[in-house]
Amino acid sequence: MDGPTLYHLSNGVVGGVVAAMGISIIVTDGSSLGAGLMAVGGSGLFLFAASQLLFSDDPSDSVPNSGGIGLAVLGAVLVCLGALLQLAT
């Protein structure tokens, strides 16, 4: 898998997980500023990553160097682990 695709997929995963966590907090505990911002921000990040992957002629325009790609993948893994830990408690 090439770098730009991996970068945008990682950002999409982060956005989707953060949005899902925000929405689940709103559904279970009622709305709050933090949960609303998580839902809106996560959705925005997910939609931006999806639009870069699906509609951009050159998705590598918005991708940092190779170290940034690795950090994006690491961030996606950590966000997923954090979501799993939150679900377990």
C-alpha cells in the first residue's frame, strides 16, 4: 500500500473512531460540549480523508514526509486501543 493511501486511511480511522465515541457519549449520557465536539471533529476528519482518497487527483499533495505517515498509523492504532479500553470499562 502506498504512503498517501495509508496516511488518509489512518486519518479516516481516527476520525471515524473519535466520531463514534462522541456519538456514543451523546446517546448514553446526553449531549455535552466535549462529546459534541468529538462527534463533529471526528466526522470532519473522516469526511476529509474520504474525500482525499476518493476525489483527489493527487492525494499525496496533503501528505507529510514518511515519518508523518508512520505517526498517523501509530495514532490510528492508539485511538483504536483507547476506544477498546473505553468499551471494556
